Amino acid sequence: MTTSHSDDVLETAARWRKEGRAAALATVVETWGSSPRPVGSQLVVGGDGSFIGSVSGGCIEGAVVRAALEVIESGRPRRLDFGVTDELAWEVGLACGGRVQVFVERLE
């Protein structure tokens, strides 16, 4: 039996919490236009900044990790909205423009 990428993320999140590590889970909740990852894609971030999974294929992951660290600290979930015009798309790694919304929550 094989496990999916999301299973790995959730298993890691569960293991980190069981070990007493702080963690936040980021989930793609909406996309429009070009999107490297589909709705439901996830990234788990540890309190030390380590992470596993992907919500963007790399183009917005740094910003999501920074936001996740803030969510771990504050306990307040956040909905992040990333969007670019077609002209700026290649600069940030969204090949054809588009929008991605990511929900970030601290794991208890």
C-alpha cells in the first residue's frame, strides 16, 4: 500500500504534535487561474521553521512558512491570498498568473 503526499504531511504533523513540537498546517483552500498545487494541498511547518509538503511548488512557500511561524506564536489562524497579474507571473513562479488562497492554523 502506498501513501499519498498529503498522508505524509498529516503523519508528520501528528508525529510532531505527539513529540510536543509546535506546528501549523497550511492548506490550499482556493485557486483561480494558474496554480501549481490543487485545492487541498498541504504544508506542515514546525516551530523551528522546518517543513514538509507543498502549497505552491516553491513560489510562495517562503511567505507561507513565515506566516505559519506567526500563527504558531499567536494562535490566530490566517487566510493568505497570493495573486499576480500575467505580467508578473513568471517573476514569482506562477506560470500564467492566477490566485492561490492558503489557510494556516496552529495544530493543538
